[in-house]
Amino acid sequence: MVRNITIYGYISKGYTGQGVQIQCSIRNGFPGFDITGLPGSCIKEARERIRCALRSCRFKFPQSRVLINLSPASQPKDGTLLDLALACSILVAQRTTSDPTLDFFDEEDIDNFKVMVAGELDLEGELQKAPQTIGAIDVAKALGCKLCLLPLESHMDDAGISVIPVRHLKEAFTILEDILDGKTSLSDIKPEEKAKRTIFEDVIGLDEEKEILAMAVSGFHSTLLFGPPGVGKTMLSQRLHLLLSEPDEIQTKEMLRIQGCAEPGALTGERMRLLGHDCTQTQFLSGPSARLPGEGALAHCSTLVLDEIERFTPKLLQTVKDTYDAGMTQSSRSGELLSYPARFLMVANMNPCSCGALGDPDSICTCTAQKIDSHWRKVGRQLIERFDVRLPLRPIGNLVEMAAKERKSDAYYLEKVRNSTQRQRARYKYIEIVNNNGHVHFSNSALFLLRPEMEFLSRLPGHENLSSRSQISLVSLARTIADYEDCATVTEEHFAKAEELRRYGLGDYYWRTIV
């Protein structure tokens, strides 16, 4: 049995659409039907369509006071796709208030079952065809729904959510009633989980680079990928979030609080935020209204991807840098200072030069040294120093030969990332907001844990020329390399690898070989 069914409706609002929670209250009083939550004219007219559709289906309309609230109540809503959700919420509310047996439950009962319902009703209770409701599936997944009832042509399962086509109001309510009565178990409607998205298994070549990227993710080290066009920079950047370990309890609470403050349409359901080149400083720090979280906060404990980073405005990049350093966003648009946590894994990519030919063995770079230097200055030395890993990618060569070689499974990388992350969380379990080696710049108190490595660093030639941030970054990266390789102590080889990964993009060293 299910204790309660939470019904969500769907509004076609741009490509992503918007989810709307439908809350229905039936109470004693003079008969009436009110809808709150800034309903538009189409939704207000739905009251008469719903009355007629319920009577046509032999359902009794409540002879009491009916109040439906559309949440979030602060945002205007309009459209006819809420018809079915409104009608089902009334029927479910009638069912739960009139059946006293639903007040008693076993300990194993489900507290709340979320379902997405969308469609336009006619006066006979039939659902009109609405292909735009396909967008409700992604919104339902982001909201945590287990079931979608939509006026589609055929049944489909999409990554853990069951989508059932319905053509009539009676058909939709019968499914919900069976769930309330326990006639339909959750296993009957919840499909088996599909295989997760591939991470590196379908990436041909780049074996060394894939190991480096997995290592960087395990330590939460921000990464800059650069190389000629077509080498896979964008593809790899947008897959790294799939390697992230599950957040701990504190991180999970922070993410849920941020998501609870955001607009439903702003959530993607993935631990990745792809920053658009038209993103402004204001949008990064806050959402559509001053009190909502912006892109920086929505990337908390996730990856923030800056594709072709050199195309972003200097003002935005400065804001990203400041947010990365502080681990939070701060906005004063509303007249008061509002803060959200924003400790994200920054992942960026760029061409190594203006013409894009630098590093391509089959092309000739026509850029002068000054032009290459100017190209990198668009990102800025200050932001480049925030990238602990700066990884050049080159073409893989003969595609047929490389495809024939055996590739490591995603399980291999996920296990190594998980083991490395566990080591780091155990190391920092008593330090606030520090979970990984890449977080040490948030707390100077973490340095005492790195004292042996810092002493080793002091013996390296040229260390006195590095800034404090660069030295901390070098030590923490070497520590992550050791953790990833399951080594208890950091060796000279680990420091050499860390130094090699950090050397690009500063001075005049922009590629594997000096230009």
C-alpha cells in the first residue's frame, strides 16, 4: 500500500518545460472549486472542463469546498496540459478522505509515491494528443517521480522511470487507484535500471589521458583540456561527472537544499552544469530572481563545464575564479547579502592557439608566439593557476588500429576513483568542508596533514619561485596521484608527475614540445 500519492503536472514552457505540484484539499463548506497559485486563463477555464469530464466518466464531483494549489505558487502558470493532473488530484483526494482504511499502514508502506500526470481533457474525459508532453519525462526524473501517465502512443521506460500511455481519464485514475489499494506493486511499474551511460569504454585511444582524468576527478582537482579541434575535449569534459563518487551526508543535504531553492526547470538531474557563453555574472551568482541560486550554486559538488573557455567574458571568468576560491556564491541584488555553497569541480577546454593547429601533426600553426600568448591571456594567468591539471590532447592517429586495441572498462576507473576518494575522506573526516585533496585550498588547517609532503617539496629545486597556491596545489595533486595508485606515501615520482601536469599554460610553454 502507498501512504500518499503526490501528483505533478507539466507545463510546456520552452524546451525544458516545468513541473507543477498539484495539491488538493476537500473540506466542508459551501460547494465551490477554487484554484490558487497564479493560474492563467486556460487553467481557470479547466474547472468547467473537469466538472463535465468527471460526470461523463460517472465520477461524482465533490459536493464540498474544493481547493487546488499549484506549487510553486509564486510563478504564473498557463496551458491545458494540467487538466488531467487537476482531475486526478480531485479523485485521489476524494479516495483518500472517504476511505478510513487508508489511515492505517504497515511499517513497510511507502510514505510518498510521486507521479507525473499530464494531458488535455475534452468534455467526455478523452485525452487529446499532445506530443509536447514527451518533455515531462525528463522533468519527472528530476523531481524523483517513479511513474509518468502521458497521452503518448506507446509504453516506454526511460532510465528508471516507467512511462505509461493513457487515453482516458478513467484509465489514468484506475492506475492510481490500484497503487493506493496495493493491487499494483511498485515493482510492477518500476522498470529495471538500464545500463548507465558509458564513460570511457567507447573512447578510442587516449589511455594515458583517461587515467589522468580519472585521477583528477578522484581528488576533485579542476582540469583544463586543450588541443586541436576534434580530439575529444568537449566529449571528455561532459563525461567527467559520471566518475564522481556519491556525495556524503553533509554534501547531499547541501545539494538538496540548493535544489529546493531552485526553479524546477533549472534542474537537469545530473551532477553537471554546462555554462553557456551568454551567461552573465548575475546569472552565475543568482537565478531569475535575486533569492534563487545561480549556476555557480547549482554546480555545488558537481562539475562546472566551461566549453571553449577563451570565449567567455573576462568579467564572468573573474566571477568564476572568485567563486571557486571562496567556495560559495554571494549576491546582493535583493538588498541583502545572500550566499549559497558552490564547491564545484571546474572542467574547461580550449584550443591551444587561435588557428587551432598547434599540436596537430597534419597541420601547420600560423600563429606567432605573441598571438599564442595573447590567446592564452584571454583565460588569464590567475584562472589558469586554479587548474591543478592542464592536460594536452593530441589526435590518436590511425583510428582503425586504435579501435582494435583492448580498452579498460568503466568499472575499472570507477573502482579506482572510489578507492582513492575513500582514502581522502578518511584523511579529512575531522576537517570542515574538506573532503578531497583538491579542497585543501578552502582550509589552511588542512596543511598540517600535508607536512611530510611539504618538507619533501622544500627540497625540490625552484620551489621558492612558486606561489603559495601553486605549492599547495602541487603537493595536493601529488598526494592524489599517490592515493589513486594506492600508495601510502608520496614519492619523488608522484611529485614529478604532478609538476608535469601543472606546467602547461604559464610562461611560454603551451604544448608538449617548446614552440
